[in-house]
Amino acid sequence: MQTKTPIKVIKREERNRLENSTETAANPKRSAQEAARDMVATVSNWVNEFQQKRRTETKQAIKSLFPEPPQPSRV
């Protein structure tokens, strides 16, 4: 006579809890790297926006100072 192997019933909550615990345990270094990348990307975006704003303001100031392009002098 063969003995049957016992079947373990895993409920949804337990399965989700196990999956979440393995994901968080496997990715602590990775999440720190991702957080650092996000911070660098955010600061880079701030710098780019600031530079673009400064360029636009400079361009408008030059246009207001010199409304028409200067004509070359004839010799």
C-alpha cells in the first residue's frame, strides 16, 4: 500500500505575505540604488529647468535691449 504525501494548504494571505517578505528581503540594496538614481534624476531635472529658464530670460533681455538686429556697417 502506498502512503500519500500530505498536501499543505496555503491561503492567499499567507502566500501574499510570503511573497512580499521575499521581495523586500531580496531587494534592499537594489531599492537603495533606485532611490539614489531617483534623487540624481530629480536634481538633474531641477538643474536643467533652471538653466532653461535662465536662457529664456537672457534671450528676452537681449531682445528687449536690441529690438532689431544690428546692420553691418558699409565701408
